[in-house]
Amino acid sequence: MPAGNTTGAEPPSDDERIARHLRETVLKQARGDIDERVQRDFPSERFFAGALAPESEDQLDDPDDDLQSKMEPTGLGATVRVRGGTEGDELILSVNASVWVRVNPTYREMVNRDSFVALGDRDEDDEGDSLLPVFERIELDIPQIKIPASVLQTSRQTTPEVVQERAREAFETAFTHAREYARENYDLYVETEDDDTVPTAALADEESFRGYLAERAAEGDTVLPDWHAALTVEVTPDEENGGEGVIVDLEIANEAIQSRDDAIYTIRDPTLFEVGLELETTGDLEFVPFTFDPLPEDFRYNRDLWGHGRNCTVTAPDRNDQQVDEAGIPPGRRAPDAAPTATRLETQFIPEYRQLVYESADRNVDATFEVLADLENGGFDTLDQVASKMRQYLREEYDAALEQYRERDDWNDDPETGDLADFNDDRAAFEREIKRFERGVECLRQHLETVGRAFELMNEAMDRMHEFPGWRLFQLVFIVMEVPDVASREYEEWADVDWRDGTTEDRAEDADSALGVVDVLWFPTGGGKTEAFLGVAVWSMFFDRLRGKDFGVTAWTKFPLRLLSLQQFQRMTETVMYADLVRREQSDIGSHPSRPFSMGYLVGKANTPNALTGYDNNNHQRYQGASGESLRREAKVVPSCPACGADVEVRITEDDHRLTHCCTGSSFDCPWQSRSLDSGETYAEEELPVHVVDNELYRYAPTILAGTIDKITAIGYQRKFAHLITGEMTLECPIHGFASLDECTEKYGCPIDQDDFADMARPVEPYDPAPSLMVPDELHLLEESMGSFDGHYETGVAKLQELVDAGKTKVIAPTATITGFEDQVHNLFMRPAERFPSPGPYLRENFYAQERAETQRYYIGLVPHGKTHINSIIDLLFYYHREVQNLFRTALNEPSQVLTGAALEGTDTTASLEADSIDEVLALLSYYSTSITYLLSKKDGDRLDQSIVSQLDTYLQEDGRPPLASERMTGGTGFETIMEVLDIVENPWDEEADKQILNRLIDRDVLEEDVTDQVLSLRSTLEASLDEENEVVDSDQFDVERARASEDTREALAWLLASRLNTITATNMIAHGVDVDRFNMMTFFGMPRGTAEYIQASSRAGRSRPGLVFNVAHPIRERDLSHYHFFEKYHAFLDRLVEPVPINRWAKNSVKQTHPGLFMGLLLNHYMYREGAGNLYFGDNAEAFADSVDEGELRQQMLGMFGDPDDHEEFRGDIEDLTRDALSQLRLDDDQWTSSRIKRSPMRSLRDVDEQLPIRSEYRYREIFETMDNR
């Protein structure tokens, strides 16, 4: 039973029972405790978990082969701490194991030998006319081995004789009984002088075959393995514990030797299977835990580690700190036990950890959008109630928690240096959150017509958009906390950091303004961080319009991964469209001069074009007509209309040169198309407010920018980036939008003569133009060189805004880890940071959220032994999908078996399911039909994809089953393919797709062609019965039609339901932003490189149903084995064990990479907009600029771009030297282009690390060295 099972009588939910059944079925096949015979394979080649291999004759030649000992270990051991004990006390060791013996096949097995799937790693199959290898399992009954406490009192490096003798006797007794049982109960295989070729005549009928076996039995000897095992016990002083007690090391070793012939011909398999140890003490003897050192000290943490395992983990089942207690309180909501002891330990060769649900706590507050959309008629009452509840929680829950902690023996009550000091620090942090929330409520009250009304309109938009009724508490509190900080852009009285009192050493104590504090938003993956910062963004959008900012960027969201930016862009587009529908209904901001809310997608040109017109640019023509259809399709980033769900089509406009996303639905059905339009509106009725071409973004300054983090480097090569970050647009072209420097932004496509442009364009004056918000999502991914480079560009952008008084941008940083967050934020933004939410009184409880005693996901650890890593994963996938197919088939053929729970194993209950109809169960099963295998490299994916086709599909087809339908998702997978794959998984009911699946199964000879019509009819009835809006077809009607259908039809429907896209191999591109409810089984192809990546990736499984996560560790990778040996503890504290983000903005040589871009950014996005500077793209103009500029002032500005590194003299000196060199190069070089006059080109991506060496036919060695010297 996994850690954390509830102790109550309530039966598990139906989806929990399905998950447990699938887990149990798969693991039984991995470890071998199955009630069935094994055909064709050596058991040791099939069962790869918990087996101890014998020594082989080949191994005896190299007994120190470390690789072999990891791949096929012969021993399993545990190191434990033991204390106390007097004369007569004992440490009782129980050894659990099983063995397999070879038996004769039955006649039916022989004639049907091809129906048995061989899963062994050996390449050659058994001969078709030879005797089929068949094995039967015997569970060993090993007498307990009693170790006197007296022999544990002194240190010893050898096993005491009394223990050796008792162990020898116990093992010999068990093996003797196993041999006797085998002879009495099984038709054992007989070894003869002849080979195992079966004469043809012997297979004529069953009687002939029995006669043949009888002849063999008379000629030869029955075959049984020569099992041998030994126990070693070593005792050493427990020096870490001050000499009180001892450390005892126990190991069970398989000492049998397997001959070469036995291994080759599948005769004897002396492997020991399912090996486990149970240790129990009597009297005063007791076990005490080690300390799990990787976990830092904290009063919330239970750092007890009950032992160190070898090829296993060690747990104390009676002291399980992951159990839900008798009162139903889960472990994350109570104080851990202090200094516990145990009298029983056991080893686990398949360790498990049951992660419980962590969910929002409502605290009996009705935080609905509807109520909050009217502040004076209930909204303020709700906000005041939240503040009151927070104060109540601060008083009561923290005091109650402190009372629990003070009962611990190891509690340090020193208020200055002890646990109490840490507790009080966390309580003070929560009190600061309360002050910030109350400050936000007061800001809403004081500025009701702007700040308050924007809050109401934001809630109105959210109410129309979402099916759920309101905010989670942490979202609401966070939004209200941010309100006064952003409002200080308009109302200076909110600028002070008045919730701080100088009593901590946090950098935030010295913050120059509320806007200068970076708020790090930390909440478990899937908890709703996106909605929280979107709430702030939408409030800011309305606030901007209400305070007179009629256009320009309000929020800039940046993502480190392409897929993440795409998915978030789609969510934001829906939010922006609903917000704009609300805006249009307002008399003061619903029409010109207030502009529509819009979205801009800011990514590299490999995904969407940078411009449609330009010098030597014919994109506008390329994207037109039938020939441009594929290009337009590739540029689609919103697949369906967020307002009505209709398909979106990308079109190109003729006059204003835009690439538009258009809803193809009816205007009668689409709220967006039926909106009221301004006379001079940019977007036609069917056009979504979406811009995907860089030049369009500069022309329309979308309200929210969403894109990859790398585009920040555009300040170094694109002067129009200033439109977005500092509002440097002064004109509006009547055709093409915002412009600057007296030229149309789309000048190569604009019909207005450039000499006349200034007269024909309309003047505009941007108001408070810098974005109010910047959201670098998944902050923890900004690390190492990319983080250092981004840090330079972040302060560079902030300096450009400061130089023109464009306003200070508030930074909100959602992240998966808070380990070292203050240092990371300082390195990125040169700003202080605060974490939200602050730590609660318990490990997994605070005011906003708490642990619930229901399963989120099961983490399951496996180290394959005796089987290659990749084949173990193939086997797991085979077992899993075979059982999913079985469940579909059983549900359709014998529904009562499933509805009563009889068909489900390992569910810890005999109760019937909650579901009262089989269509409900089929719907539940569909949530488990798709598996993901998470790859650590593309190379692993190539191998696995090949194995799925060559092995896994073969296994299934040999078993008369449909093959898998697989897809691959990597960084190289296109947008369209990714979205298609996710849509297929999330929306499986597609009749045309199901017809194609049936045709594929018919082509593969899995189904007969004549069942198609009946299957499609039954499938349609099932779909209708599951449709809540369908009032014609119900569950009863489906069950009637199901019962009436033939068995072939029912099985065909089972194969169809199980054959929709059902396995995906993916790299880390799915670790972020892929929110699919139907991903509930994941296999890891080894341990990812970082804990943050592991958390993010594994969180894809189990988002709406209990998930299964199989972590298949690589047996020769030390990092994998380390995580395996600490499996339960590691997973209990996953989010606390995330490695600090490695980042150093002052890294040596980093300035050489970023200086050219920041230098050019200063020229292009600041000085070029100053009067008289001219076009600084051209080298001659830049030369004139260099001659006239105040060099000292420019150097100071460049230092500011890098964050004023006053405390880093060498770094400061490098900046000054590089700036002097750049100015000198502008003067001395004669290249036409400014960027070519400086030594290095500006970065085009934060991933640009090394300068590329151009390859030419004649390349002087001197030039090579000069280029390398400049790095």
C-alpha cells in the first residue's frame, strides 16, 4: 500500500480505483507476483523489478565488474540505526522472496505457442519445433532469522556465527520446501541427453503429447535450480549519534551460480524474485532514523530517514509521516513528529509516493466575479470579509500551530535564533500580505471611479468568459495587492513601500518604490498562477483606458519556451477579447479615442514573419492566394475563435498589409462578430484583435504582448521597439497605424509619399507609455548564460524607459521554485523581491490553500535489473496499454464485473463503483488511455519511437490486439502539429477520426470489415449518452444497444476506444504550459537533469484525475540511483529540493556578449529619437553622432543599462572600455552600417553564446585567432 493512504472507511473514488488498478496490474508484471505461467521467457528476462541475479560462470572471471553489479545485482541491503536492547531482546529479520521453476508445457500451450509474447531481451526466439519453455512461480516460506541484541552491542566487520547459522538454516529450509512443493505440484521439465525437439507425431493430439512427455520423464532427470542465499550483518558504532546505539548493515545475497548452458537454453533460473526485508525489534531494542541531509532544517519538515537501502529504499510503515491521521488530517496540515522511533522497518524495491491534492481554500468567502463586479453593492463587503478572515487566520491558526510545534522534543523556543524565530518571521510575512491586501482595498475605495471601476470591469469580463464562478483566494488577494503598486503610476501617494518596517534583512526593505518590488508568484503547477497575473493585467488594461491611456502596451509577458508562449497567447487572446466586449459597452471608453484591446505575438521570424513589406521583401505576395496557404496556416496561433469556438482562418489584407486571424463562424452565433464597430476601427467584423507580424506590433502597440524571452534582444537591432517600451511614436498613418521619425512604419507598402507623410499623418501623444506590467513567466528557467544575458537586457530596457520618463514597469514573476528567488531576481532585474504567498504555519497549508486527503498522483520508482533500460520502458507501456484495452473490453462485454469492482485489483475496497452505468466508466477509462513518455534527449526519442514500432506493436499484434497510435512532440515539432495533437487528446470524440481508426485496424487485420457499421452506430450512441446536453439518448439506451450488439462489435468498439491517439513521446517542450486533463500516465526515460524540470514535467499527469508517474531510473546513472534510493523522501519534499537557479549577471565575459546589443539599443531606441541625431543605422550618421555626443554622459548611460555595477569594478571597467572602443570604431571604420562598425554583432537571441566563424575558401589563420581573441 503506498504512502499516504487514508485510514477511513470511505471507499476511493472511481477514477482513483481505476488508477490503482492500472498501477497494480503493471507492477505485478514488473515484479512477477502473478498467478499465471510464463511461456517462452526466462522469468529473469521478464520480471525486472526486485530480482537478485545469480552469479554466472562468465561473471566469475571478473568478480569486480561494477557495471554488471548495477545491471544485474546479486544483493539487496539496508543500513539502519539501532538503539537500546537488553539480554533477550532480538532483531527479527523476515526475508520475502519467490522463485520460478521450469515445467512442461501443456498440449494447448504447445500448439498455440505463437500466441505467447516473448518479452526477453535476447534477440533469437525459441525454435518452433522445440519444447516450449514454461515456468511456474513458488513463493518462498523463509523462517524468521532472529539476531540477538547482544551481538549488536559491539562493532564487527563479519557476520556473527550465530546469525550465519540461523540464516543458513532458514534459507535451506525454504529452498528444500520449494523443491518438495515443485515436485508434488508441478509437471517439472526433464533434462535428457537428446535435445528438446518435439517429434511431429507427438503433436498430433493431447494423448500423443502426454506420451512423449512420459518418455522424456523415464529417460531423464527433473530440473530444479540450485538455489543458494546468504545473509551478511556488519555492526559499526553510531558516531553521529554520540556513540549511543549502533549502525547495522544487513544484506541478502544470491549466491547461486548459473551455468552457461542454463542461461542459453532456458533450463534453470536460480534468480530470487520479489526480494524484500522486514525488520522488527523486541523489548527495548528500537530503530532510530538518520537525517535526510539534502532537505534544509525547517520546523515544518520531517527529515527522518529510516535507513539507506541498496537496490531498495527503507521505510517505517508504522511511522509513516505521509499517512492521513485518524482525524482525517493529511500530513501537510499538521506538525511532524519529533525524534520518533520505530520497531518495524521494511524495504521497498518499487518505492512509491502518493502526492495528495493541494487545492484552494475558500474560507467560506463568496469571491464570485458577479459580486466583485459591483463594489458598492457587495464587492467591498466581500473584500472586507477576506481581510477579516486573514486576520482571524493569523490569530488562531498560527497560535494553534505553534502549540503543536511546542509539543515536539526538538523544538527550539528561542525567539532570536531558534525555531520560534523562523516561525515568527513567517507569521510576520503573512501579516505583511494582509497589510498589502488592505492597502489594495483602500486604494479601490479612494479611487472608485478609476481604480475601483477598472476592478469591477475586470470582474465583469472574467464572469462572461469563465464557466467557474469566481476567484480562488490566492488569486483575489494577489490581484488586490498589486492594484496600488500599479496605480502609483497615476497616484503617487501609493508609491511607498509602507507595508515594510525595516525589521528584516530583506532587500525589499530598501526598495525605492512599490513598483520597484518584484512580486514572485509561487504556486504549484496547475494551481492558477496564469489567471492571477491575467487578472492584474486585465485590471491594468481597464485602468489605463480610464486614466487616459487610450493606446499602447499595458502588459508584456515573456516566456522562455516557444510552446509555452503559444498556449498562453491563446488563453490571453480569449481574455482580451472578452475584456474588449465589456469595454465597448462603456460610454466613456467604449469608442474612439479609446482603442480596442489587442494581443501581439512577439516571437522569432522562424515562426511568424517579421514584416510583410520591406526592401527586398515580398512576403505580402508570398502569403497570398493558394500558394501562400501553407504559410498562412503556419502563422496561425489561435486555432479557434475564443468567443464562439469556430475555426479560425488566417488571411492577408491588401491595403493595410496585415496578417489577420478571422473567425469563420456565423455572426449570429459569435459575440465577437456581433459587437458594435467604431467607424475607423482597425479590425473588420470577423477579425480577431491579434497581431503576429513584428511590424504590425510596432504599428498598433497591442495592449498585451506575449512572446519568447529572446525578443528582448530586438532593442539592439530594431529602432521601432521603442514604440512598445517607451512610446516613441508621434504620428498615426491613416492606413498603417502608429509611426515615428516622420515615416510610415510600413513605409515600403505605404502609398503616401514620404515627403508628404508628416502632413497627412495624425499627431499622437502617448500617455505614460511604458508597460504597466512585465511578466517573465516560468522565472526559474532563466538561468546560466541565458539568465545573465537577459538580466543585462532587462536593466537596459528599464534604463531606456527612465531616460525618457516613460514610467516604471511593475514586474510579476510566476515561478515553479522559490529556492534562492531573491538572488535570482536581483541578478535579473537589480530589484528586490517578495514571495507570494508566504509560507503558512504548516508544510502544505496556508490561508489560501491546503492539502486534501485525495490523490493527485502516484510517483512510482523502478530500477530495471536484468533487462535493458529501454526494453523495461517498452514492457511497462505494453503492460499498461494491454490492461487499458482489457478494461475497455471487459466494460463492454461484462459491465457488471467493472461496476461491482470485481474486475479491479489493488483498490483496497470491495465496494461497487459510484458509477451506476457503464458509459460513465467508459468515459473515465478514456482519461487513462493516453500515455506520455518523457525523454531526456532527442536520441532517446529516436530509439524509443523505433522500439514502439518494432517491439511494442509486435507484442500487441501477437496478442491479437491493436497497435498503438503514437505521436512525438519535441522542440522541432511545428505549431500546427502540436495543436492538432493536443486537440485530439483533449477532444477525442471525432467521428471522421474514429472511422479512420477503424479502417486502420481493418487494414492491420485486427478487425473484420463487416463490423464497421455496427461499431460506428454503437459508438454514436455512446457519444450521445455522454453528452449532457443530449436529452434524447441516455445511459439506459446505450446499455440496451450494447447488450444487443454482437461480441465482435463490442470488442471492436473496445479496440476503437483504446486506439485513439494513445502514446506520446515528448521532450521538455511539454514540461510547461501543456494543460491537458487526459494526460494521466507518464513514464520518465530516466531522471531529468533538474528537480524543477521534473516537477513541471510530472505535473502534466494527474491534473484532473489521479495520475500515475513511473520513474524508470537508469541503473548505471548515479544521479538516477540517488533519487531512487531516497525516493519517498525526495518526492515528499520535491518543491523544497529544487536546486537554486544558477545565474550571475556579473559573469566574466558576459558583458562582451551583451554590450553590442545594449550599445546599439541606446543608439537606436533612444538617441535616434532625439532631435538632430539622424538615422543611426547608417555608419556615417553614427560617426557624426560619436563626434558630437558627450562621451562621459553616454558611458554613464551605458553603465545604467547594465544596472550601475558600482560594486563590481572589473565589470564596470569592461563596460567603460567597450563603450570607448565602440565609439572609436564608429569614428574609424568606414562600413555603411553602424552595427558592422563595432566588433561584435548585437545578439539576436539570448541563446547566442559564441560568435560564429564564417567558413571561406581562403581563411587566414590570423583572422581565426583574432576572432577567437575577441570572444
